[in-house]
Amino acid sequence: MRTLVESLKRLYAKGKVTKEKLLTMVQEGTITEAEYNYITGEVYNG
């Protein structure tokens, strides 16, 4: 995985990044749906 995604996963686990922020990042194209799934452990329902 990309460094950005690994960092986001750690921040998400610590509660420093919200699902809403990650959803926005998918919509903006910063991360992919698969990366969202990896970070949150949930299926993207955009």
C-alpha cells in the first residue's frame, strides 16, 4: 500500500481521521474505493 494509505489507516485507528473525511477523499480521487475498504475495514458505499 501507498505511504499515504498506511498513514491514514493509523490515523483512522486512533480516531484522528473520520469516515466522512475518507469518503470525501474517495470522491476527490485522493484514495481509491479499495483503499477506503482497507483503511476502514468496511465496504465503500459511496
